[in-house]
Amino acid sequence: QVQLVESGGGLVQAGGSLRLSCAASGRSFSEGAMGWFRQAPGKEREFVARITMKIGVTFYSDSVKGRFTISRDNSKNTVYLQMNNLKPEDTAVYFCAADLEPWGTPYIPKNYDYWGQGTQVSVSS
């Protein structure tokens, strides 16, 4: 059974930092890609970042580029999202997702095969 388990969410003041982790179990995604999406109340799920697991090519949404960094550890089947200079508009539930293919369109949720349950990130002003 494949599971993606996110951790690291919490409450932080604007300008602060958080690091999210997503640990995958049940199968390896070393030939595919993993990514992060977020969803704020009343809004659609939004792409944040994606990384190809084999060679580490990254993609970011314009809203987080320069502030967030996605990375991976294939030995642990884990992906991370380092979030710096957080803003109140970053408040959302953050979801980890895994794609069995490395080169799918990053920002389309249906391209991802597995999803985690989400972790809450709240940024106060």
C-alpha cells in the first residue's frame, strides 16, 4: 500500500520559515517525480513545486519562486519543501503528491498518481 506522509506544518509569523517533509512508503518513486500543492479555504488546489527524483530538475510556481526550495533524498524516498520569507497568503493545507512519470506537466493535479493527507501551514501577519 502506497502512502505519502507529510510533516512539518505549523504556525509561523510572516517572514519566518518552515520545512515540510513528505515520506513515501510502499514503492519507490526514484524514476518519477514528487511535488507539493496547496489549498486555501474556498480556493482550488494550487501547484507549488515539483522535482524529478532521478536528476533533480525543479519547477516552481511564480508565487513561491525565490522563497521556497524543493529537494529530495532518494535513499529515504523523501521530498522536502523549505519555505522562507513566509507571507500570510501562503496559509493553506499543503499536500505532497507523487507522479510515476518524471516529465508530466507540473501544475496539473490529475497528472499525479498518489497524494498525501496534507499538513496545515498558517502564517500570521
